[in-house]
Amino acid sequence: MTEIMNAVRLHEFGAPEVLRYEEAPKPVAGAGELIVRVHAASLNPPDLYLRDGYRALPPEWHPSPDFPLILGTDISGVVDAVGEGVSDFQVGDEVYAMVRFPHDLMTGSGAYADFVNVPASDLALKPAGINHAHAAGAPMSLLTAWQFLVELGHDAPNPFQDLAHAPVALEGKTVLVNGAGGGVGHLAVQVAKWKGAHVIAVASGKHMNLLRDLGADVVIDYTKQDAETAAQDVDLVIDAVGGPDMERFLKVLRKGGALYLVNPLGFTGQEEAERLGVKVSSTQVRSNGAQLAEAGRLLDEGTVRIVIDSQFPLAEAAAAHERASRGSIQGKIVLLAN
């Protein structure tokens, strides 16, 4: 007999109000998987894109969904059941993960629910020093910062370029983080600082005090001053925003510097970059439990911390998506399960 849980499901693409909190079948652990009782989940841009049907992408990339879908990748919770072949975790363990990403990019990874099935390789023990809400805010954003700045951690083909992304040494270098107040950005600031960089953070004025508190050496309020005129001779720019005119950051880089694009779609400055002697690189973040375990030590000791913008009950996921659509997010938006 199929067990039932509560979940936020998508029966059609559209605005936040298409998200329905309702009963759904509880997942079963397959070989190499665990069932995690979700205590908290967090929102990430791919959740918003999938809810909207990825309409911003070229038509050939649009998903062919099998509704209903359960959105979400990032979870923190407690192991409820262990599938065949799993030996590293046991029932009762507190864990966190980015679930099956990008493998289920177009179908949803099931995190907006009371329970989710998670491959053991995606999972890590939750850092004991933080609660479930903060742990749920970490996985995708922290893994993005880690894989861009510390270690790629996989040899999967890169969908954005022919060569694998290769992080550069940051000790003693100057790193500019654009979008420093957001989910990826506020963690990139902290990871770069931990690696020994001089960090310039670019964000709106509301984030200034927070970014200084997180370790940024210089903070630029882009509403008052253009980053490309305020900074120069930078070794590395990591742009966590994307969108139009990413090419402007080529102006702040020294020859031999690098521009890392978290969302490279629309970048048109490759020829200019080659002329200036600047390396442009991007990659697709991928689930990696081993990296979450390594980065989790920084969360546990407080070297890196997760900032929470706002929290919503899981049943109010539509309101959380509405909050995300208004922008100017500081850190992460988190859903709390019952």
C-alpha cells in the first residue's frame, strides 16, 4: 500500500500561484538511495525557472514534463530509510544535500516535500553547529562557490565550454564578487576570503554592512558607483548575476586575469577577452556529497555562514516564490517542513 505525504506540486507551468500544497505518494528508497525526512528546503534559481517552464531558454531546451512535478534540490533533514547497498549513513542521521542536480534539472528533484529520495553520493552529514534551516540554505550556493573557486570535483562534460573549468589559486589575489549579497555571492565572498584573497564585493546598499561583516575588504554599492570604474587590476571576477553586459567586467581585470560566469548565457565578449589576455570560464554545478562534507566543516566552525533572507512554511511555497520574484534577496529563502 502506497504511503502518503504532503508536497508542493506543479501541475502546469506558470506564476507562483500554480504551486499546490497537497498529498502525494511518499517515495521509496532504491538501491544506493536513502529516504530523508525533510526539515527544511531552500529556493534556488532553477526552481523558479522550472516553475515557469524555462521560457527564458531557447525553445529546443524547454522541458517535456510528466506532471505533477515536485520542485526543489536543497534539503536538510533526518534519514528515514536506507536502501540496498548504502553503508555510510543510517536511520536517524542528520544530513543535507543538493539532490540529483543537474540530472533532474527539467523534472524537479523532489525537495519541496515531507520526504525525498536521495542518492547516497549526493548526501553529507549536516554540520552539527548549524540548524536545519541554515543547512538547507547551503547546498547549491555553497557547491557553486566551491566548484568555481576551490575544486571542480568531477569530470563530467562542461555544457558551457569545450574545456573543464579549472579554479585558480586565490592566495594573495584580488577577487571581485558581483551579486555579493545573494545566495551564491555571499558564499563566494566568504570562500574567497578563506582562501586568502583580497575581496571586493559588489551589491546594492542594503547589503553593505552584512558584506563587511562577512569579510569583504572593499564594498561597492552599484547603485551609486559602477564597479567597472571603481575597481581595477583585479585578478579574478566571479559574476553571480549574469544577464546583459557581463562584458563590462573585462575592464577591471589585469592581463592574465579571469572572469568566472555563474550564468554565462548571453555573454558575447569572448573575442575581447582574448584580445585583453583574460580567461573566461564557466561550469555547471553538480551534486557532490563529498564536497558538502568538506565544506561543511567551514559551516560547523563558523568560518563560512549562511545568511537567510526569509523563511516560509512549506505549505506557503507560492508565497516564497513570490518573495523571490521581487528580487533584492539577501542570502537564501528557506521553506520549513512540518
